[in-house]
Amino acid sequence: MTEKLKRLKESLEKSPVVKKGDYDYFVHPLTDGIPVIEPELLEEVAQAIYDIIKRNKNENIDKIITIEAMGIPIGVALSLKTGIPFNIIRKKSYGLKREVSVQQVTGYSKSELYINGINKGDRVLLVDDVYSTGGTINAVVKALQEIGAEIVDTIVIVMKSDKKTDIKSLCNVDIVDGKVVVKE
């Protein structure tokens, strides 16, 4: 965790943790919209993601893809920073031609997501708030690959998993004794 992400680290460490069944769920502005999302925190996160894109020379991106709901603030901020259009994978169907349905299974729920507006050959950056069980992102990645999109990179704000993955994150967390611990 760098000094650049000081606001993110401090805000995560202050996050309350609630139980959803057996799942420890932390409540944070950028993962839940509660409490309010401070613009300085959103800017800090957008800049950190932008820095990853530049460092990896992944600037040839056609679309930023994000997942409803809490990927939206990240996608908006990153789109404004980069000038790259963004697309939202939605939780409701619009019934459009070529709409792709995705089954999502998380640590605490099951639902369906819908992809529209992504075409074969699109070079996409997938961004989201949290990677925990992988149920959402793994399903979306598979669907994007089936569409024929090229996933340039996948970046999340918070990694709450010890699984081996190529997904990049701004920080890694664990829940210890009912508190969020940011791993260094």
C-alpha cells in the first residue's frame, strides 16, 4: 500500500463489518455507497487505476467495462480521467439484440447480469469494486471472452481473496476479529 492510497487504506480500516450468513461483509463508500463517497477518495482510486494502465502500457482500450452497481462510480471517474467510454453490465435485462446473460454467484447471493454493447474485437478494461469469491468477475470474464472481446486488463479496488489470479488490485484486505485489515 503506497502513500498515494492513504485515504483508501484509512477508509477501509474504519469500515464496519456485518455478517451475511457465514460471509463477513465490510461496508465501505466505494463498495456500497455508504457512507457518502468523498470526491477525494474517488479521485485517489481513479488515479491509481490510471497509473496501472499507464505503467502496463495498456492505453489502447476501446471501452471501460464495469458492473452495476458499485463499479459505476469507478467507471465514471476513470472514463472522465482517460476519455475512454464506459459500459455498464446491468442487473436487469433490456431484451436488446445480442444481449448476453451471465449467472453471478457471490459469497452471499445469486443473480443474473446482462451485457449489452460489447462487440467481438473490442479491447476492454474491466474494473470493479471488490474481488472476493470471484463469482462475479469470473463469470463476466468468461462471457466477454465468448463474445470475442479482448480483455486488456482487470482491476479491482479491493482484493478480499487469497486465490491465485491475474486480477490487479489497489489493495488486499482480510477480515480479522470483525475488523478490516489492509495487508501491506
